[in-house]
Amino acid sequence: MERLAANLSTVANIFVHSDENGEVGTIVAKRGYQETAANGDRFLVLLNGRRYIGPPGSAEYRIIEFEKYSVRIEASEVKETLPSVKATPTLALISDATPAARAELIWRTGLPLSALVLSLLAIPMSFVNPRAGRSLNLMLAALLYMVYTNLLSIFQAWVTQQKVGVFFGMWTVHLVILAMVAMMFYLRLSVRPLRRLKR
């Protein structure tokens, strides 16, 4: 259905696909509303529409125009579905040795770790060189953030595909960024400039 009336009683531009007794049908109607019978059965009452009946892809089909047509709404059976990995509690993920569970555990532990690493990275990045301006550090910080998060996603996918081990996938990205943070701290806190260090 395309639109719902403000009073929630009628709907507009309805499209219904049905498969009854081997006949495939398509129903389109301008308006409709829901109606409940005395025995509790629910019906969708369609007004001013057409019904197309025939095999898909064939030119042999029938068109029936109607002013009022009722379609019984059957209650679907409730099927038990297994919870997804994203909905699994963390304690259950720890005991689960499947690659998908390990990858989800890496993602969940990686988010707080990345927040801590990024907060440390913000300290040396907040240094502003008056000659260079503020935009350079801002652009560099945004680039590092995008690279960091993308690498976390890539390593999570690699663990799911069993291309890398769990330990390697969990710590490699964080350790590399931490090494960059340590290097930036050293350069900011160093008394001697970088040119003298090269000499």
C-alpha cells in the first residue's frame, strides 16, 4: 500500500500478489480498508480495482474489474529463528569459537579501544603550527579516523573469512595506531627539532 489515511481507517493505491490453487494473480485497487468478520477472520476489502490472473511472462491472462473485492488475511505461522551474531550477548560470544562470533567479538572490543586510542591521538593532533594553520591537522585527523575504522572493518571481515587469526585481527590495527601516537608524542615533546635529529 502506498498511502494511509489520517484517520488510519483506509489505505490508498494497494498492490496484492496472490498464489491460489496454482493460479498467480495480481490485484491493484485505488482504496481499501480492513474488516473483521463475526468469526474473527480478517479481510482486506478492496474498492475500484482490477485483478490480473495468469502465468507470469505469458500473454494469456485474464483481467477482472471490480467495485468491491475481499481478500482474507491469513495469520502467518510464527517460526523460531536463531538470533544473529550481532544480537548474541558478549559472554556467549566469548564461549563461541565460530569465525563469525570471533569477528563480532573483535568489533565489540575494538570500539572502546579505538575510542581510547583516538582520544590519545587527539592530544598531539591538537598542536597548531601558526605557519601551517588549523586546517592541516583537522584534515589529517579525519583521514586517520577513516583509515582506522576501515581497517577495523577489514580485519573483522578477514577473521570471518579465516584469512587471519583472532589475536592478529584483534590487536594489529590498534598497535599500529598506538605506535603512530607514540611517535607523534615524541616529535611534539622533543626539545630538538626534527632537522637536527636527521643530522
